[in-house]
Amino acid sequence: MNTDVALYWVQEALATAAMLGAPLLAAGLMVGLVVSLFQAVTSIQEMTLSYIPKIVIVGAVLLTLSPWLIETLTDFTTRAFQFIPSVAK
């Protein structure tokens, strides 16, 4: 295995990780932004107010997208395992 192949697999792993994490991070970011705006408008500075909505929304997104997340991760893992025999040649 040369460096080009290793860099390809590192790039694929990072792209897959970013693709799997992006929806959860985006949902948490959007909820955090809405809660921050709500806190600024109403002058409520309760620290725990931002955690509960984030946990609920990220959990809901995780449950909703879990089939796609598992399929994407399984596809990447299958491709990586299928590549292993060609390394030994």
C-alpha cells in the first residue's frame, strides 16, 4: 500500500465522519441559536434552558436519521474490509 492509497482511505474516513456528524451538529446549532435569541429577547438567563432543547432535538434527529447513518457507516466499513485483501498483494 502506497501513500496515495492511505491518503485516500484517510480522506474517505474523514468525509464519512463529517457526513455522519453534520446533521446532528447542525440541529444542535440551530436549536442553540433559537434558544439564545429567546433568552436575549426575554432576558431569561437560565443556564439549563439551553441544554434540554438541544438534547431533545439531537435525540430526535438521531432517531430519525439512524437508518441512514447506519447504512452509510456500514457501506464505508464494507468498502474498507473489501480493500484489505488487495493490501496483501
